[in-house]
Amino acid sequence: YDKDSNKIQYTTFAKFPPVRLLPNSERKRILVTGGAGFVGSHLVDRLMLLGHEVTVLDNFFTGSRTTVSHWVGHPNFEMVRHDVVEPFLIEVDQIYHLACPASPPHYQYNAVKTIKTSFMGTLNMLGLAKRTKARFLITSTSEVYGDPEEHPQREDYWGHVNCIGPRACYDEGKRVAETLTYGYQRQDGVDVRVARIFNTFGPRMNPYDGRVVSNFILQALKGEDMTVYGDGSQTRSFQYVHDLVDGLILLMNGPETRPVNIGNGHEFTILEFAEAVRDIVEEIQKEEGVANPKRVNIIHKELPTNDPQRRRPDTTRAKETLEWQPRWAVRQGVEEMVRYYQSQIAQGNI
Ligand code: NAD
Ligand code: UDP
Ligand code: UDP
């Protein structure tokens, strides 16, 4: 921002979008672990546009180089292939620690590795934060509440988690990651932030990662049966990824050090959500001139073990301390994502 001309200044490098030109005192060196994943890549885009220096650290287990490849070569950007389970040395001002598979089929694929990533990966990144005095933000999850007995879920609810069930590697992994985070805060004075993220969707979600939003949209687009697990009476609340990125950046740069729920309060049963996705896809196909789009069937499959029955965030804390609330309606987000997957199908990527 140039005070004399009263304008924001940008710097442009060939082929890259213009990024803000920040004075040295405001430009931060930011590490994003898991930055090649779905949420990470959107966060990286925003931090780059804001004018920061961003280093992505990722082992490409569920992420892909292509999600951030549009920044490769930019002087403010660096991508490092590294597994957070191993120590890592770098000098930074802020750490967004996202590295961890997030979809049930992926995190259950190698449960021991998921636990190692959550525990050892978080330990290493906290050690790094302690040494560099960087501010540390971890992306925790609504899964710390397990199959909740309180509804909606507030941050002071302790949760209801089966510590030996198939989801435990992720749920307990994140719970111990939070415990470590507050341990480093108390013992070593590390400056920490904890985001408890509720179900999030949007473009660049791995189409095959098995989560419900990508499954339903792709099934509807391809004219395949939509698979509702169980009777579909379980509920979830879905937030669009741009709202989440807003929340993460506000949390990182604000004063709140307690855990903060970040999610959309609009709760659907999974069956209602399947019907809504089917309607939206049909409407888009009609707009595009398909006279009689095929009406896909909704079929039922077995409900996974320990699948939480209800989930909706109480976001009072985010509203009060971050002045944050979701701005994207679920419908708007689904429409955007349908168009994204359509373009991916047209390009032969899916
Ligand atoms: P994702 O699977 O798309 O991204 C995770 C990224 O971490 C990938 O790029 C993956 O390659 C990387 N990674 C995994 N293990 C690693 C390791 N050992 N070392 C280095 N990199 C590793 O998932 P996402 O949806 O983008 O989730 C990002 C974060 O947000 C995760 O911490 C997740 O737990 C949290 N979260 C996401 C949601 C959601 O709905 N998307 C909800 C709650 C919490
Ligand atoms: N660590 C790291 N990068 C750093 C500093 C530490 O990866 O810049 C790792 C370190 O290898 C250790 C973990 O973070 O495994 C915890 O570090 P801490 O200093 O808290 O513990 P200690 O090394 O004393 O066990
Ligand atoms: N689900 C479903 N069909 C699918 C994928 C998921 O009915 O094809 C259900 C799943 O059982 C759960 C909900 O949708 O009740 C959300 O599942 P997801 O894996 O997206 O996230 P999570 O269970 O971690 O909230």
C-alpha cells in the first residue's frame, strides 16, 4: 500500500497473477505443510496473492504437484517434497500445519502412518515453531468430537471418540496433535492457533478420495447411481473452501489461542444432500441445453463403522473473536464444483 498515491501496489512476473507488493515489515515467510492438498492449495493461492513468501512442504500422498504448479517459478514460491514425520529445518514467521490425509478411505489406508503423521509430524512442526519463534496453526477437525452426544458442537465439548475404531487413527491423531500443541504453548511459550474444521468441499478436491461431496457430484455427472451409506439419516454441514481459507487466515493473524470451530451451520441429512446435488446437476445440464437429463438413482450401501450420526458446528466463537462467518451458500458452492468437475471431465483429467 502506497500512502502517497493511496493505492495498493502489485508486482507482476510473466505468466503469474499479480501479487501484492508488501513492505518488508509486513511480508511474512510462511510454511504450509500439506500445501499441495485440497485446502492447502487454496490457502497457498490466497497467501501468494496477499504478497507473502510461501514454502509448500508435502510428500504428495494425497496431494498433487498440479494443484500449485501455477506458482512454480514465482520468486515468492517454493515447493519441497518432504515427509513431516522427519525433522525439517527452515526459517519462517508462520506455519500452517495441514499435512495429514483427510478423507476416511485415505487415512484408513495406512492407519499407523496416519498416526505417525499426526503425532510425529506435529511434534516436528512444533519443534520448528519453538526454534524459529514462528506462530503455529494446526488444522484440527470436527472429528475430535467423534460421534457427538451434544448438538451442535461447541469448542468446550470434550467429544465422544472410540479410541480403537477404524476412524481412531485420524480422530485420536488429531486429538493428540491438539494436546501436543497446547503442551508446547504451556511449556515453551509457542504461539499457537487451533482450527477445528468441519466438512469442507470445493474445486481441486481429489475426485477419487471417497468423500461424500465429490462422490455425489461425480456420480450425478456421470449418470451413475448415487451411493448413500446407511439410510442417509446421518447429518453433516458443508462449508465451501473459500470460507475456510478466510477463517484460517483470520485465526492465524488474530489473538484467539483457544480452539475455534470453522464450518457452515447449514445441516443436511446425507439423503437430503444427495437429492440436492442431483437437482443442481440436472438444472445445470438443462441450462446447458441437455433436453432430458438422465435422472440418476439414489441407492443405499452399508454404513461405515462408527460413522458419526450428527454434525453441525456452533460457530459463535469464530463470529465473536474473528468476526468470521460463512459467506458462501452450499448451493452456490456445489454449482461451482459441478462446473469444475465438468471442465476436468472435458479435459480428460477424470
Ligand atoms: P488433502 O488430503 O487434500 O491434503 C492433505 C495434504 O497433506 C496432501 O497434500 C498430502 O499429500 C499431504 N500429506 C499427508 N501426509 C503427509 C506427510 N506425512 N508429510 C507431508 N505431507 C503429507 O486433505 P484436505 O482436505 O486438504 O485437508 C487438509 C487439512 O485440513 C488436514 O489436516 C485435514 O485433517 C484438515 N481438515 C480437512 C477437512 C475437510 O473437510 N477438507 C475437515 C477437517 C479437517
Ligand atoms: N525439529 C524440527 N525442526 C526444527 C526444530 C526441531 O524438525 O527446526 C524437530 C526435532 O527434530 C524434534 C521435534 O522437532 O524431533 C521436537 O523438537 P524439540 O526441540 O521440542 O524437542 P527435542 O529436539 O528436544 O526432542
Ligand atoms: N457418504 C455417503 N456416500 C458416499 C460417501 C460418504 O453416504 O459416497 C456418507 C458417509 O457415510 C458420512 C457422510 O457421507 O456419513 C460424510 O462422509 P465423508 O467421508 O465425506 O466425511 P466424514 O464422514 O469424515 O464426515
